[in-house]
Amino acid sequence: MWMKKLLLLCVLGLMAAQTQAAELKRVSFDNGVQLIVEEDHSAPVAMVQIWLKVGGRDEVPGKTGLAHVFEHMMFKGSKKLEAGEYSKIISAMGGNDNAFTSTDYTAYFETIPSAEVNRVLSMEAERFAHLKLRDKDFQSEIKVIMEERRMRTEDDPNSRMFEELSAASLRLHPYRNPVIGWMQDLEALTIEDVRAFYKQHYVPANVTVVVVGDVDFKQVKRTVAKTFAKMKARKVAPRFNPTEPEPLGAKRVEVVIPAQLPLIAFTMPVPSWVPHHNDKQAAAIALATEMLAGGKSAILNQVLVNEKRVAIAAGAGYDPFTMGLDLWYAYGSTGIGQDTAKFEQAFWALMDKMGKELPNERKFEAAKRRMIANTVFSQDSLYLRAKHIGILETVGIGADEKDRWLDLIRAVTPEQVRDVFKTWFIQSRATTGLLLPKAVK
Amino acid sequence: MRLFYWVALIFFGITQAQATTPVQQHTMKNGLNIMLMEAHHVPMVAMKLIMPAGSRFDAQDKGGSAALLAAMLTDHTVKHDYLAWAGKLDDASILLGAGTDKDSLSISLTVLKEAMDEGIDAFSEALLQPGWDKQRFKLKQQNTISGLTKAQEEAGTFSAIAEGELLFPSHPYGHPTSGTLDSVKNITLRDLKTLYAQQVKPVGATLAMSGDITMDEAVKLVQRYLGNWHGAPKKVLADIEKPTPSDKKERHHVMDKHQMLIEWVRLGPSRHDDDYITMMVLNHMLGGGGFGSQLMEEIRERRGLTYGVYSYFQPYETHGAYIIRLQTRSDQAEEAEVVLKQVLADMTSGKITQDMLDKSKTNLMGGFAQRMDSNRERVGLLAMMGFYHRPLNYLENWTKSVESVTLADVLQGAKKYLQPDDWKQIWVGPEQER
């Protein structure tokens, strides 16, 4: 046993060294543009990501989906490039490009041969500064986005239930709206909305350029200095970030749509990580969630699926890297003959028990090791490395805090995990969502 | 996201090796084929063992057996019940998984370099000392049946069944890998033991590895932990007939949905066909290359009729399905299908330019390095090479093979594979006249 402990400590020690090995090089330009580079010369490949401090949270009521619509419009032509031409050029250099929009950010990325990095950065800057935004393209693209919504949400019973659940969970916070937008809003959006959004949010001070791969920082810095950093500085307003009122009691929402089997889920607003403000709290919530839902010995799976057999699958999720609040969730997918009421009862009995006892020591330690090992495994992907840097920077945590997060995880105590269950994961704070199948044709 | 990213990547087929990371091969005394690419920049190792034990080896009316076997092998062992097993893997952050496709069953391991010994020990225990716990089997079977019931919420579940009926009647590729509600009920623990005893053997299997390890280290570890594994499978990979598609031309499964899922299907090339590379390039132009492909340009970019339209073929030991897929609001289904048909007709009638070909080739060749820039991607590729007996210089020659595809080749490929009338139509969605 002693031998084993020793071995695991060595593993942790080495992982600590390895996860901190890649140095971030950064520069801040006068107009507010940030550049962060992580050099990795193991393959002649680079990941370029342009991050914007704009997402679903920055939309006004009646205009949901606009940040994501805008993301699509970035591929519809600029002063120098025709609609679709951007992607064709990337393709011709053997690369791939795409983009994603979240509640807190929008990002555009390219995986390319590293020799093309400077050219791609110039192209990114050009479309950023000189987008065409023609109504003809908008009319076609909004149809595509409605199809995207039909595919991802309207025809997917689980997604549809989670969308309703999120909307019912929060009273004030913009996370209550789906990033893809409500269909009614999509139908009402116009090219004028898109143009106004561009003017307001696509400004240099909202940009972080992240490059990970076989590049030279000095060279990339020179290119960004000649492109993004040349744009005229413009003021940005503080981002919409209201304080969600504390829940006053349990809430419930039922979604009756064509489906085969029920799904039950619970959400609770919890704090995300604000460095030097709630370090211990956020790390403890993350570790508690990992114990519940991570690895093969995940507690939800072991207790609710294997032991009590009240679901065929169960899980939970926490995102510590947002702008102050996360809508924590847990779910149970019930199988034939399984009752959601029994799942609900067993779930809260488990939460209650975990709030009264210290966690199992072996599972507690294994969860810490898993979170650290997963960081090593994610080093295997340029995309994930760049994305993690971009998220931390864009939500205001700061990419330089990357390694300290693991220190915080290592420092969590069993008492802190127990207290998470007592403080945050309690029924009177939760909104319950139920997917109830309507007879399917 | 502007487009599902992975779809475009998966079906490109093979990607390029970098000159700096050669493929190493070693055959163990028990016949196990080891393929390795070293990568020492991240202290981890990924591996994948692939064996001819996929769903085509499921017994008659017992579709889903191979998938259940894969789930059982990684759930517990004879030495550790499922709780102890989960604890053992989690203690050392060992990621152990298993999966199946039509031809193969595979077991995967991702582990930190420092826990390599414990990782391969666990890997070997899962492979060689199955627990066959009756209660765990029953639970897995019941959960599979519930999972398949839940999957009936998805249009794709029914299109997969329709693919089998139209392309592979009475053929081992005909049933979904996960089985069906009817077939999974028929499976017994004895069926899994039989499949295991017959097909889980080192001869014909490949162990692909990538990461912070050398061939010497790998051979020593494999000898130590898998050296006592012996035998050859009862049925070999090559023992399969070419499928004969049904005479039926179409299938419409009615579902209460907003969108219609449209699939056009036919048989595609096998892994061994001479025109495999030509077809990969041609398919990239048709609908495999995401934006810029003909289907995406015409159906999404010009007309806004869909979020995504893709084409891909499944190159197995013999001919698998060639599929074109899109979803659109149901009242636009016919309009989208007319465009789809026109794209096929145009390409068949020779409307493919040298410029289109050059662009696809450039994208495929240029994207070589990046499409295998992680250990987990590399082991997938190496496993395929070993399993389907690709030569060791396959990666080295891959770019040259793509480069050598001519306009005449793709025009001929289009005539052979893209004739609109040769495709069968599947619709899954609301009731609708066609």
C-alpha cells in the first residue's frame, strides 16, 4: 500500500512538471488586441484561433441567436474575398476552418500547415475589419441556421427538454436563452440587426488571437502587429453580467413531446471560478462533480445505474470557466420499466448523504488524479490546448491562471467537497426538468 | 458551430505520416502484429487492439452480440468485479474502452507514460480474463434494450436499418452493429463466450500503439502481458462474400419530426479495391470535403436547404455502404432531392474540371500531417493499416497515390459510382407524398 502511494505521488509530481512545461508567450497591443502563443515544434502544424468577447449573453431580448448568426456571416465575404472563398483558400492549403459560438464567446479557428500561419492571420484580420454583410447572403444563411436549429433542438427530444429547463431555471441571467436562438427570434432577425451587432461587438478590444503549434512567437507578433493591431481602437461597453437572484424554492418544468423514454434533469446555479475570489469553492465544486460523473467509478453511475437501477445512464456537468455563474446540471435517462420519480428520490437521497459524510478517500484521490491526467491527455490535441487558453482569456479568468487551477484541485480537502453538497446541491435550489414522451406515430 | 467538424475529417480515409515519425512493425511469436509510431512530446501512450470479431460475426438473429461482448470485456474481469475494476482503473487514470464496427472489435487504452505498466496489465486482464458475470450481463442486456428504445427517437436509427434492408439483405453487414430490439433479446451469455472463444485471438489481430514509448519497450511489455495469448480465429477476415443489394429502390419510415432525413445509398468500394484512392478523391469533391464540395455548395450554400450534406463510403473488407445524407424541413425534401440528383447527374456526365480535382487533391495532401496530429488519431490509422494488411510504406506513398489520380480516373469513377439511377432512396420523417 505504501509502495502504491509512493508511485502515485511520483506520477503526480511528474504530471505537474509536464502540464506546466509549455510556456505561454503573450503581448497586448495598444488597441486592445491580445496575442497568446504556445510554441510546440513536434509537428509542422498550427492551430490559429481568433476569440471574441461576444456570445449569446450579449444579445438583447427578441434578438436571441444573433451572435451565432453573426458567426455564420463571417464566412459570407469581405472586401477582398467572395462568400465562401475564405474556406476555399484554407482548404487549398490543406487546412480546415470552422467556428463556434457559446454563451460567453465566439471563436474562429483554422488547422493549417504552420508555414501558412502569417497568411491566415492576415486573412482573419481582413474579414474582421471589412465584412460585407449583404442581405442576399443573410437571407440564405438564416434558412441554414433554422435547419440547424431543427436538427439540433426541435427534432432532438433531450435537447428540447434541456432548452426548456435552462429557460425555467434562471430568472435574469442570459444563460436562460439558447445560443442558437429561439425560432421566433430567428424568424424576425434582419440584416440591420446583424450590421448593428458587428459595429458594436467586432472591435479590436474584444479580440484575443491564440496560436498553438510550430510557430515562432516573434514572427507571429510581427504579423499581428501589422494586421489586427493596426485597427483603430474603439470603446467597448462592459459586458452584460447580471447577478442571478438566489432560488427561493424548488421549480419544475415538464416537456411533453414525441419521444420514446423519459429523461429527468436537475439544474442549480453555482459560482464559476473567479481567481483569488473563490478559488477553493470553485475547485471543490469541480472535484465534487468529477467524483459524481467522471471515470469508471463515477458515483452517479455506480449508485443510480448499477446499484439502485433507477436509470440506464446518469451524469452531471460543471463548467468552472465562465463569467461568474454556471448552470450546474445532473440527469438520469430512464429505461423501460424505470420510474423518474424513483430516480429523483434516489438522486436527492444520495446528495443528502454526501452532504453529511466525508467522501470516500480512494474515490476522492482518484478524482484528483483523473482531472490532472485529463489535462495531460488534452495536451495531445492542438485544438483543445488553444481552446482552453482562449476560453480562460475571454471569460476574464486569464490564460496565465491555467496551471494554478490544477494546484487548486490538488489542494481541495474532503471537507470542502462535503460542503459543496450541503451548500449548493440541494433540492430547494433546484429546477427539475422532465421529458415526458407523447405517443409517437 | 458553423458545421459539424468531425464529419468532414472522418471519411477522408487515410492521412499522411510525417517523415519524422516512421511506422514500425513487429510480429510477436503468437502472431500478434504490433504497429508503432513514436511521439515523445506528451508523456502518454495510446493503443488499440483490433480483431476480426465485429458485428458480421454475430450469430443469426443475434445481432448486437459483438457490441455486448465489447461492453462485457471492459466492465469487469474474473479477478475484479465491476466495482473493484472501476476502482483499479481510476486509481491510475487508465482509460479503457472497447468498440465494434462491421468487421472488427477493438479494445483501446490511453494511459500516462508512468502508469504504462499498470495500464497494459489492466488491458491484458480485460482481454484474457473475462469475468462473464451473469448479473452484469443481464443488466448490460436490459440497458442495451432500453438504449435501443431511446434511439428510436432518432431518424438515423431507422435509416441505418433501412440501409441494411436495401443494400445487405441476408448478408452479415445487414444488421446494425448495436443490434435491434428483436435481436438483442435473443443473445445469451453463452453466445458471447462462443464469439470470444472463436474470434478473440492474436493471429490476424493488430496492436497499434502511439506515444511516449519505443518498439523495444513495447515488445517487452507485450511479451510480458500478452505473451501467453495464443491461437487463430475460426473465421478469417477475408472470408466474406460481396453483398447483393435488394431489388427495392426506396424506403420511407414515417416519424413525427420537423425535418426529413434523406439518404441516398448504394454499395461503395471495399478497402481493397484498386479504385479506392480515386474514389476517396472523387468523394471529397462530391460531399466528403465539407464546404467546397459539390453537394454542400449546391444544397446549402446556394439554396440554404440544409445545415449539412455529406457523402461517405464505408470501406470494409468487402463492399460497405456509400451514403449521401442530409436533413431538411420536410416540405423542402423533394426540392433538395432534385438538386442532389442533378449534382450526381452532372458529375456522371463529365462536369468535373481539372481545377475541381486539383483543389480536392491539394486539400487532401496538404491536410495530411494535421489529420494525424494526436496519439489517438494515429492508433486508429495504424490499427486500420495492420487489420487490412496495408503495406508499411502506405503512409509514405499515400500522398503520391492521391497526386497520381487523374481527371480520367475520377471521370471513370463517377460513371461507375455516381449514376443517379443506381442509388436507393431512404426517407425518415413526416408522412408525405413523393
